[in-house]
Amino acid sequence: MSLDWPPGFERTPVDERRAYPHGFRVDMHTAFENIVTQLQRMDVDEWRVDSGTDHRSDEPHIPYAGAPNKPDDPGVVARWTVDGEQFAAACDAWNNIRDNAQATALYLDAKRALERYGVATAESEFATARLPSADDVVAGAAPPHQVLGVDADATDREVRRAYRELAKDVHPDRGGDPDAFQRVNDAREAMLDE
């Protein structure tokens, strides 16, 4: 089974994946149920959970019992829709599906907790999980150096200078476009390997 990884989400290199060092103490079924619990507690229109293994037909968010925990692609993706906007949380940092599923469930729980505390922020805590629209995917397809307007081999100093100049124009706190600001941030991080 091939995992449909969300656009714009970086993949962890295979040789950097390890078992979660603190030992999630859940089985694979429970890890996926934990994701489902978090998604059901959110005010979402629809959701689904995917992984690199086959899922049950009666419960498509849960892998079959006995499914391999370490398939070729151990990534896990939770997707949901709110008011027509699509969101995703994806994890492939660990070398097995169970650990990636439990990490995804804990991420969703932590983000939900931030919103439950009632502290006002400029956007939802889940804004970073928003998937790009079809228009953004086309616009976001430009390489990072083109987004920043620098050479592909620009120095870190040149990248930071270009980022500061662009951020002034697109920063949401200054009336700029949040999506454009995110693209500029993503480009800076990609070029600086942050």
C-alpha cells in the first residue's frame, strides 16, 4: 500500500528513522484509536487516517490485526476538514507505524490542549497543519531560492537578509498575507536547513 503523503510536508530520510527512544507503551491498534479519539474531539467536518499498510474495510482508520509494524513506509497521516479547509498531521520520524501513530495522536492532543487553555493567538493552533489549496500548491512549487529572490547557492547571510526584507511586506501583523508569509518562512528554513 502506498501512503498519500501531504504536499509540502518533508519526509524523514530513511537512514534517520529510529524507534521512539522513550518507548510508547501502546500497541498499534491503540495508537490509531488514540488518533481517532483526538479527531473525534475536534470540531471537524470529516477526517481520515492513513498509513503505509492496509487498513480494515469496516474501520478504515485502523490497520488490520497482524499488519506489519515496519513496512517500507512507516509514515502515518491524519487528515481533516474544517469549513472547507483541509488540514493534516503527518509523522514518519520513527521507524515503525505504531510510534508514528502515537506521536501523531500526542501532537493532536497537545494542539487541542493549547486551544482549550483559552489563550488568544492570531490563528488557530492548527493553522500550521493547514494544507495548501490547489492554487497554493502551484504557487508554492517554486524552489526556496526563487521564493526569497536569491541565488540557489546564496550564503546564509544573504538568505537571512532576503527573508527580513520579504517578511516586512508579507507579515500578517503588518497586514500581509499569512499564506505568503508561511511560504517565505518555509523557504528560509529550507535554505538554512532549520
